[in-house]
Amino acid sequence: MKNQVKELWPELEWIENEELRGKVRKTWELAFSKSDLTPKDLHNIPFTLLVEDCKVSFMDHKRAVVHIAFESAKKMKKFLGTELAIDLDVVVAGAILMDVGKLMEYEKDGDSIKFSKTGELLRHAFTGVSLAQQCDIPDEVCHLIAVHSKEGDCFRRTTEGYIIHHADFMSYLPFKNKS
Ligand SMILES: [Fe+2]
């Protein structure tokens, strides 16, 4: 599974801290061990069940968010970095892990997916933090999983938290609100 996760997420290599990179990879391995979804499935299933007839795959959406977040963070660091401390490793780790809890939230339903029993009770922001903490992911990164979604609207986001939240929503709401 180690190599499958590395293949799934080439962006892991962007994390400079080797220890953090390993922990992020292990979190995905743990998620797959608890899910009936496989790495291959993530190239076929829709990225969300909240958009009807969604044609964008889970991986295309998740990788888009990682790329948008990383590029945004670099530009913010370049122009605003003297006033805002931005940790690029934290941004990439958080973006890669943001939706890892969806492996608990969804389960297979024939060729498609549906909400699992766990997913009906615990949204992926919660299960994602749980998986990450089991792999010793630092709090700064767990925070990003916790606040990337609407759950974070009632909490104070870090700078990296705002970057990931907006990268996620700018690539989700146009589908959600498409008439
Ligand atoms: Fe999410």
C-alpha cells in the first residue's frame, strides 16, 4: 500500500520534512486499511455526493486543491511573507490530508458510492482528524483538516487554514451552484 499511496499522491514529494511526509503517507495507508475503497476507486468515484451527477473524480478534485493551495501559499509568502508566517510543508500536508476522512464517510454501492454508517454520524473533518492523530500528525496540520470545511466557520482559522479552505471551496462551489 505504501507505493500505491505514493503513486496516488505525487505531491507528497513537495513536503520537505521527511518525518512529516512519512506520517502523511501513513495516514492514507491507515485510511485505506479501514475502508472498502481502493486507490484505483479514487480515480473513478465522484469527489462529492453533494453535487448531483458529479463527473469530476475524487483524485482530480483533491489534487487540484493541493496544487491551488500550494501555489496560493507560495504567492502569499512572496508578497505578504514579511507580515504573515506561512509554513509550506503544513499547507501541503494539510491539503493532502484534508479529505482523508472521506474514506470513512463513503462506502461502495455497486459501481458508485454512498454514505457509510460512520459517514451519517461523523463528517470527514472529524474522522480525518482521528486518522491523522493516530499517525502523530502535528496539531498545526490536524487543525487544517478540522477547519477546511464548513465546520471551521465557527472556529478561528490559521493562515494556512484560510488558504486550504478557499482552495477547497473555489473548486467546489462552482459545481455545487451550477444550474
Ligand atoms: Fe472536505
